[in-house]
Amino acid sequence: MKHGLIYSMAAAAALLLAGCSKNTEEGVAGYGRITLDCETDIALATRAQTVTVPATSDMSVSITGADYQKSWSSMAKYEAESPLLKEGDYTVVIGYGQPNQEGVERPYYTGSAPATVVARQTVPVSVTVRIANSLTTIEATEQFRKYFPKAEFTLGTASGNSFRFASDATGSGILPLGELVYVKVGTSLPVSGSAHRQSQTGVDEGPAVEFQEQTLQTTEEKTCHRFRFDAPDAGSATLDILIDDTVVETIALPIELNDEA
């Protein structure tokens, strides 16, 4: 019985030493961990808009060091793995979406921070991610809607994407006026439109007209570019280009009758 107890104690000690030896080897090799804290800055360059905010757990993680590079498709997967990293300097990048994506609810967020891994320690790293693409929309004033009660507009991008807006957005793929669209930074935005004037009889749609294409040459990061159609009087139309609430350009629009409508 005494020998059995001694053997049991010896076996337990061997197991304990084996467990300790793993941590000791990791410590000797110089390994630690990084725990991440992510903050989302949704402010645009000028004024806050109602923007799409992804869940932190859905954001991707990438860690790069001198001889290390690995990515995780989500923060949740990174936290589940909690990888051991050799002591040294790293760069942590957290993001959501892709810089070239465009569309409704297609934001691109990114942020990075340096990190220094210390052996046998868990190092906290805080990363702030910010909107890194542009936003745009098409609007119409009440005065414009009065003189042109039925209107439809097309907004294109240099990437070849096209978005349709309408005052009565009932069809598939047609956006209501004022809907925010995310677009690439540095892209051009051509805008054109068509409309029907007020009906003279109260029965028909009124004469159809076309608005010539106008182009914003380049979009800016973290900025909302607004195209606002206005009608100072019954015989004219203008296009205001705004950065949030600030008008940066007003264009008098030639109105062409559309005899085929």
C-alpha cells in the first residue's frame, strides 16, 4: 500500500512537471498573446450621418510581424483561437468590408495599431476603426417635387455600378430619394435624370423632360456627397452638389423635352 502511494505521488508529480514544462518551453521561446479592444468611430469628415455600423464580432483581424502573418475572418474567430505569438513587434489591422465595394449598406471600415508582444504576458491592444469609403445620395426639394411630381435619376460610378433613384420608388432595384449609397474613394459620379412636369389637365402625367448628365469628378474619404435637385420656378431646374449641408456647387440644368416619352 505504501509503495502504491509512492508510485501514485511520483506519477502525479511527473504529470505536473510535464504540464509545467510546456509553459516553461513557451516562456523560454518567448511567447505571449494579444487581446484586442475595438472601438468604432462612425463620424464622417463633416457631420454625422445615419451610417451602417457592423458588430465588432464580425470585423476581420490581421496580425503581421517580422516573420508572421495571419488573418481571421472575424473577431470572434480570433478570440476563440487566441494565438500564441513570439515576442516582438507586430501590426494589428481590424476591418469590415472591402475598399472597392459599392452599394447600399456596404461600408468599409479599417483601423490599425502597433503591438509589442512580451513573453508570458497577455498584451491589451486598442484599435479604432473608421469609415474609409465615401457616401452619396440623390435628393429633391419640395419645390422640385411640386413642378416635377414624377422623377427618376441615375447615379453611376467609375467602377461601372449604377444606382436608380425615384420619387416614387416602387419598382425592384429602385432606391427612394435620400437613400445612402457607399462608393469608392476617388471615384467619379455621373448623375442624370428624367421627369414629368405638372399635368395641365390633371389627368395625364404632363410633358416628359430630360436633365443632362452632370459629373462629380472625385469622391473623398469619410464624406457624404449629396446631389439635390431643385426648381426655383416652373420653368427651370438646378442641381446643388453638397458635402453634407454645405453647397459647394450649383448647376443650372438645361431642360430638354423628351418627345418619345
